[in-house]
Amino acid sequence: MAGMLARELETHCPEGFIPARLTVDLYQPVDNAAFDLRSTVVRRGSRITVADAALSQDGQQRVRATAVFLTTGTEPPGQLWSRDEPLPVPPQESAVPGGTPPLFKSGDRDWSEDFAANQNADRKISWQNLPPLVAGEPITGFQRAAILGDSTNHVCHWGTEGAGYINADVTVALSRLPIGCELGLRADNTIASAGVSIGSATLYDRTGPVGTSVVSTLSNARRQIDFAATTSAAFGGE
């Protein structure tokens, strides 16, 4: 759903702006059926534009989202601290526009499509070349970031027994749009207490970091997902 909401909201992005933040609240399940998607501009300024969107089914609002678009410009003077560590990328570049199976990396292990091989307590990375969101329509960089950002719960909370949390929201903050067909998502941290966990991850392409994604999650132990028993098609967003 994050990808569909991003697709709707990016229609409001003014020229010379980038979608700098997308927040999606996932408070009701969305059925595999027809839905209504509507959006509106909340504020249109010379440097900041804000738009809201909502997805409804059967007359009920199921998901809502807000996008913040910021104008681009020159960097201010001075030096700033930033994290400087390598972001692993697969050795073989995938430029197939129709998408390819996802790759995963756990700790220092090699990249693999094997879910069972990645069901462990190590730090996770997902690397994906996503297919088009809508048939016959090229997928955009913002849509890629939204879809993969919605997988933050999975890379952060995929452990030895699978994934036992479900995300109630996702926020994707971008400093730029991704370049190319591929996009990576590396788990950065999880903070958990009493069945509530926050997961954060870095979005990046082959040229470097793109942004950060954060999810608020709650325990879903009764419906724990065993990724070792799934296929690759099952991975990717709530």
C-alpha cells in the first residue's frame, strides 16, 4: 500500500522539489479487492509542499499517508558529522526493468536468495530490483523507496524464529531519489520493550545512501511469520 500511496502523492510534487518524507499509517488491513484512493494538497509553498492521501474500502478509511516535498538547492557552508561506513552491494548489477528476485545478506555472509539461510540473529540487508507497481507504467524512484521502506519491519525484526512484529506505520525520509533499478535496505537498529519495537534502516543505491526508514511495530507472536517456509514473492511490505 505504501507504493500506491506514494504513486498518488507524487502527482503533487512541484517541479524542482523532491519527496523528502512519506509517512503511512496502517491502521486497518486492506483486502485484495477494489479500493478508493484520494489525495489533496494541504499546503503549497515556495520551499515546502505538503499533501495527504487516504485509501478506503467499503466506505471505510483503511490507510492514510502524508508526503512532504522540499525544494532543492545548494548545500550550506561548513562541515558536518555523518556516518561513514561501507554499504554492501551485490557484485552483479541488475538492470532488468521488469524486476528480479530479491537478495538478502545476513552479517558477513554472502548475498543469497535463500530465505532459510538468512533466518538468524545477524544484521539483515535486503537488495531489490522491483517490478512495476502498475502494469505498463514504469516504477518511479519514490515508489521504489516507499515499497522497500515498508519492508523495514522485516529486515529489522527477522530473527532466528522468523518475524514476530507487525508494523503499524512506516516513515521514509529521503535526501534524494534513488538512481537506477536497484535499491538496498540495511537494518540499523531495533529498540523493543513490552511488545512494542521501533526499527530503523538505511535506504541506499549503488552510489550511496538515499535516506532512512523507521517503523513502529507491535508484537504479533501468535502469527509469527517463518520466512524460511516462504517463497521470495512473500517478501516486501505489510
